[in-house]
Amino acid sequence: MKIKKEYIPVISFVVILFFILVLFVPKFRQTLLAYHESIKDLLTSSYSINGWILLFFILFSVIGFSFVLYQLYYTQPIRAFYMSYKTDTIKDAVWKWQWQESSIEHLWCYCPTCNSELSYESDHLLFQTTFTCPYCNKEVTKMEGSNVNYVLNFIKREIRRNIQRQIKEKTQK
């Protein structure tokens, strides 16, 4: 996980403050050493369960808790981001869709001029599909693929690529 630039001064301050307290405040150092001894006694003492097994339980609990926090704070904003992404202009046509969980449903293209649904005509010999506006009487776009389902799957892949690109840009900032 990449540390954001805004957090570097805060992390540096906390680390420096910790070392200053250890070096110059004897009471803090004694307390820290007492905790160190307590933890060492906890791990080396014999219980009905060994200390190292207890350490693994604690470690896996921390990892599990971290995973839950990651899901809450990082995955949910990304999901909210892509759930609001419902329209885009791809190959000169306006495409609109709805989300059903994480799948794209009710995908169709619309005229960029009058916003009406486009009709299509498939040419199997040229392996292309032409989308035209019945109201403007103009050809909006031609796409590779002699089947409209092929074109719709291509657009779904483009939508997912756009989402991945935007998520990558957001995480790099």
C-alpha cells in the first residue's frame, strides 16, 4: 500500500516524538521496558496454551481486523464511485446503463444530438454494426462486429477499462 504524501510529515513527527520520549524521558523508558518484560513473560510462560500459539491468534486477529477495515474504508468508496458511473460517450455514441450488483444491465446507445435510442443494422459480410438515429436520420457510429451482442460486450469491456483507469488515477493521487 502506498503512503500518501500528506501523511509523511505526520508519520515522521510521531516516530521522532517516540524516540525523543524514549531517549529523554526516563519514566516513559521504564514503562516501555516494563511492557516489554510483560510481553516477554506472556510469550515464554507456560499456560494451557503456549505463548507462541497465542501470538499467532493475536497476529491473525490483527490481520483479519485490518482486512475488515480495508474493506470498509477503501473498497466501499470505489464501489460507490463506479455505481454512480452510468453514462459515457464511447465511439461517438452516448451509452447508458444500470448497475445490478457489479454487472452492467440495460446497456444501450443514444444519439448525442437528440438523445433518442439508436437503431442498428448488422452487416455480416463486412463484420460491422451500424448505429443510426431514426429521428436525426444520421449514422452515429460504425463498430466492428456483425452481432449486436458482440458490440454490447465490447462496450461493457470498455466501461470496465474506464473504471479501472479512473480508479488507478485516484489511487495514484
